[in-house]
Amino acid sequence: MIFLLLIYAFILIINVPGLIKRKEWRDLTAFSILYVIAFALGLMYVLDIPIPSPMKGLQHLIVDILGIEYPQG
Amino acid sequence: MSIEKGKISSQQLLFLIAGFVLGSVLLIDFTVGITEQQTWMVILAALAITAPVILSYVVLAKRFAGMNLVQMNDMVYGRFLGKVVSTYYIFFFLMTLSFNIRDVGELYITFLMPDKPFIFLLVVFTAICAYAVTKGIEVLARVSHLFVVTGMFVIISTFILLIDQMDFSNFLPFFELPFIRIFQGIHIVSTIPFGETVAFLMIMGCLNKTEHAVKNTFFGLFIGVVSLLIVAVRNTAVLGRTQTIWTSTSFQTIRLIDIGTVLTRMDFLVGIAQTILIFFKCSLLFYVLVVALSQLFGLKSYLPLVLPLAGIEVIIAATVFQSPVDHAGITQNAGIIYSIPLIFVIPPLSLLIAKIRGLPKSERGKGT
Amino acid sequence: MGKKTNFSMMKLILCFFMLLTLAGCLSAREINDLEIVIGMGVDKDEKPGSILLTAQVVKEDTAGRAPGNGSGGDSKAFWNVSSRGNSIFDAVRQITHKTGNRLFISHNQAVVFGNDIAAEGLQEYIDFFLRAHEMRPTALILVAEDRASDVLNAKPETEKFPAFNIAKLVKTYVFTSYFYKVNMKDFASCLMSPTTAQLAPLVSSIPDEGNKDIYVSGMVAFKKGKMVGKLNHDEVRGLLWVLGKVKSGVIIVSSPNGQGKAVLEIIRAKSKVTPEIKDGKIVMHIKIKEESSLSEQTTTENLATDKAFEKIQEASAEVIRQEVMASFDKSKELNADIFGFGEMLHKKYNNEWKTLKNYWDEIYPTIELNIDVETKIIKTDLLKKPASSSEEEK
């Protein structure tokens, strides 16, 4: 938990001042979006909230819905 | 116009590709369970199938010299569709990178450090990859020589050390397995080590001279293929029938080295080499991912995105699969199917469209 | 400028910090905390379904002392700790109740299975040894004539540890070719084949002045993991002739004049086996080539002549042929494909194999052997003629 906060604070410190100083607003927005997503995911992981796996969804899509699958074994 | 200011030479491209393919050396374990003693054939067949596709990548890169994949997509498919295609690619890079990071974690957890918490390993590994990426492609290109030489040294020396334990009759009978399994094996090998070189479409834009790109790409690919073949042959010859039951065939093979009671327990050697090679592959994939994403957003530099993406990647790598069993199962099915369009269809299609429409014109436009 | 050095300083400090912490001590196990296991034995316990696991553990403080330093009494450098459990992994963990530390089985030289376990079937018990990440596939596998724990207890003369002794004994097969060493991976490979019978060396003990001495008395054949029979020295050597695994050994034939023996030392031997399916019958063509040297003779007649050589070569070829046939007959009696003929057929006649392998038990006894042996005596060591006063030599 603490690790998580420390790491994300660290990331913030390294990146944000430079971006603000150079007035790179677009970069800053992109950074913020990804930062929030990363932080949310990290938080979910630490708090043991199950994170849906994209591959499971893909597997479901391809195998069950489209029916394309290699035979097992 | 491009984000990356660095330039790489053609020869560095050779080693980059060789190192990238070498990074997948342990990943042929996915196919060994399916294709057993015919794995070497599968590798050769996959090479034959992917060679023309990879050729199309290089020709595409030469045509759109200096541009990377996202820019190419924009030009070929128009603003909106191009961005959609690029997003598809970015998803692919994101997922593939997380698989590879997870692979390293699984390697350590199963063999080398079974008691350590998984996520810790992932965080450390990803952090180092992120650091490598912030240094830029030029640095990666410069160290590629070293990594490739190290990898090849380990592969060749382990092969030589095991010669007395090899039994070449283990390759018989040829053509025993039903074709569908061979087909699946070919599919896996053409996607995982070879098809992932589609990532290089992002990197080839940095070539300073594109004349020898084709030659160097194929030479690099050749080095990668030869290494994979040596590993596959070594594993099959030594382990024979048992190769399908081990979690990691390469590790078990190395454990059998027992020469003069001095050269034993060499599996650390494979561990080191594999870690270095996967690190290289992950750094490249990470670089490609970051640059692609920042190109898509139209940013000035890709640096700010590195760390948040690293954070996302770690969590995805930690949660996407439940266990190596899951990982193998999904990779052998959905994993290779969803990437078919990206690897086999879209680049040749882009090339075709570009040829037809005479792109790139010196003035940007969709047929002005 | 100042900012730059400040940043570099920070990086340096960070690196230093990382050096200290990242040295990976998270799950380090110090040597004192390790119980180094060098041999393991598995027996059946009185309770059904339970097994007795014996682990030979090194005692570090006495291991450093030179052997034979017996002034302090009978201090063994090892101890055999045993525990009961319902599965091997269970028993392994239960041992920690006695040792206080987890077992470290990376140095395990050999795994000995007791007679009762072998008779019941090894398939259930072998999984742990293959799957455990600390085990090495180079560890040897052996079967004890009686209880594995006895074998591990036998005190060796020249080695400090019985387990090392056992491993050394098995590796001496090269000198006589009366058995051969089987490691975990080979055994697993045979288990995975639908037709091949597995083999493992058999360790017996003979009482010798109150101490039990152990020696390898032959090999044991398994079918589907269950022990089915024993092979004695000659039968094993017959098997090894066919497999081309004979490294050295002794062949004794009677000398041509009938008055003594000629003893040959095998220098090298090769074999080539070609399966053939002819008229619905399976014939194995075995071609054995062997080179030996005349190492001992007990008659006074000089055997180092071409004529004598020819006769001795023929006699030794006959011995080899008989050993092979003995081995084959035994395998037919046990109906166990110890030669791996099944797999050879598999490699050559893949299509027929698909049907044959289901009836292998019926087919195996009908296999015919076509043995062709070629022997050559290529030297006579240091004597040209025997040390005897013989009047025929003129």
C-alpha cells in the first residue's frame, strides 16, 4: 500500500514540474489520463478488487461467440 | 514530425531484430507441448510463411521512410480509420508487453525464486525497462550487439555441452502428429517470435539509411531463427519424449548438463541469458508502445507517458492470467487469433493501398 | 551547473541505496538453515496408504573433518531422518518437524525405492521427484532389495556418506557393464512410453562382519511402474549389448586347447538394431561389433596367435550371443519390453505402430531376433607370450 503511494508520488514528482514549466498542456493531459488509470489499477490491485482481464474477454469473444478454436490436446 | 530524434544504423537494426527474436527463445515452450518432436519443422515452416510478410514490413518502412507506424496508418487509411487501426496496434503492443513481462515473472517464480511475491518482481523488471526506454532507441540499439552475442554464446555453448546426451533418433518418426496440431504450432511460432516484429514498423522509421534495410532485417531474422532452431533441436534431442511434460523444456535440458562433476547446475546460465534477452525484448516493445501512443495523441515527446504506462503494464501483467496454465491455454488459442489481422493482413494491405494510391506523395493528402 | 551536480548526487545515492537493498535477500536461506539432503528413500509404512520417507542429511559440523578421524568415536557425518506421510510431499514437509528446517534437495544424489513400493508401482510416487523445482533430473533412481532405509543406513568404508557411495557404485557400471545408471529423466521417459519397460538398478546388502555392505546386484524391470522381475548380471549385459551401452567388462571363454580360460577385456562395443516387419512377423536385426583385448589367460599355451584368436573370437561372440538371448528370453518371460523394441518400431514403422502398440503384450513374445556378432581382439596388453616354459614354442 505504502509502496504504491510512494511510487506514484515519485512518478508525479518526476514528470509534472517539467511539463508545467514547459507549458506542454497536451502532454500533460495525456500524462494525467494515463496516470489516473494506472493509479486506479494499482489501487484496485492493492485493495484486492478483482480486475477484469482483457484477455479473458477476448478469449470469450473469440471462442464462445465466434467459435474459432483449436482443438485441445 | 517524428517524436524520436534518434537515428539507428542498418547494422543496429540487424542486431535489434536478432535480439528481439532471441528474446522469445523460451517462448517456444508454448509449441513444444503441441508439436513435440516436430517443433523444428514448425519453426522452419513458420519462417517460410512469415518471411514474405516481414518483407512487406520492410518495404513499407522504406516507402514511408522516416515515418513510423502510426503516421503510416494515418496516411494510408485516412485520419479516422488510421487512428482506429493504430489503436488496435497499440492494444496489441500493450497486451504483448504484459505477456512478456509476466513471462519473466513466471520464469523466476517457477524456477529461480519461488518464494518471492510475484508483483515485486514485475515492478522491478518493468521499472528497469522503463528506464531503458527513457534513454531512447539509440541506446537500445547500441547495446543490442552485446545482448545478441551473449544470448548466442549461451545457446551455442549449452548445445555443445549437451552433445553427448543427445539422441537424434528422438526426431523420428517424422510426420506423426495430426496436421491440425502442426498448423497450430506454425501459427504460434509465426505469431510469437516472428510476427511480433511488426513492432519494428515503429522503429524502422529511425533508420538513417534505408538501402540495406531488407538485407539487414533478414539477416537479423536469420540469426534469430537459427538460435530458435538450435534450442528446439537441443531440447528434442536431449529430452526426447519427456519434453512435453516439463514446464520449461530449456531449463530442464540445462539441468542435465553434468560434465566431470564440475559443470553441473548450469541453469543459472539460462536464467541470466533469458532475463537479459527478455529484458531487451520488453524494452523494445515498451518503447514501441510509448512512441505509438504519444504519436497517436500528437504529443511532443514520449517521455511523460513512460511511467504511467509502466504502472498500467505491471498491473495488467499481474492480473491478466491466473497461472502459467491459463497463460499457455489462452495464448495458444485467442492470443494468436486476435493478432492475425495485425501481423498478416494490415501491413501488406497498407502496402497495396500505398502502391495503388501512389503514397506517400510529397504533399500529404488523400489523392489530393 | 549546481543543479546538475545535485541531480547526479541524487542518482548516486539512489544507486547506492539500491545496491544495499536489491541484493535480493528476501528469501535467502543461509547454509545453517538448510538441511542438505543427499539421498532419499521411500518405503511403505505399516498403515495402508502411508509411506515412510527417509532423507539423508548432511551434518555440517562433522562433515568438515577428515574421514578416519575416529578418535572421537563413531561420529557419522550424516543422519537419516525419516517421517511418515500420505504422499511424498506430505512426508517431506513432515520431516521439518524433526529437522527444524526445510529440506534442501538440490544435492540429492539418488532416490532409493523400497521393494514393497516398487512392487506396488512407482507411478504414484515419481511425480514429486520430477515436479519439485529443487530436484535435478540427473539424480539416480534405484530399487532396494528390501527396505530403502536400510540401504541408506549402510556405512560405507571409503566414502563419508552412504548416498554418495551409492551414487558412486552405480556409476561404476562402466567397469563391468552388469547394470547401468538410470536417472530421473530416463525413468520418466520410459514411463511415458506405452510399450517400453523401465529398468532400475537393484541394490542389495550382504552382511559383512556385522556391518551391512551394499552392492548393486542387478537390475529390476518394471511394467507401467510396477516391478515385474529381476535381471541378473548376464541378462543385463545382454540387454546392454543390444543397446550399445557396454563400456567395458570381462568375457571369459575357455581356451582353444580346452585346458584353461582366456579372459578378454571389452574395450568397446557398438550395436545397431534394425527393426523389420516381414510377413506379419517382427524381426529385429541386431548387429554387434566388439573389440577386446586379451587380458588374462590361464593356460600355458600361447594364445596370441591368429588361429587361437579366431577361436577365441568365435567363442566370445558365442558368449555375447548367449547373453543377448538370455536377456531376451527373460524379457519374454516377464513380457517386458526392456530393449525398447517398441519405440524402435515406432520410429521406423509409424503407421503399423498405431495398431501394434495396443497389442504389444501379445506381440512382444513373438518377436524374433537375428543376432550378428563380430568380435575382434586387438591387443594383448603387455605380454606377447605367457610366462611359461613350453616346449611347443619353437
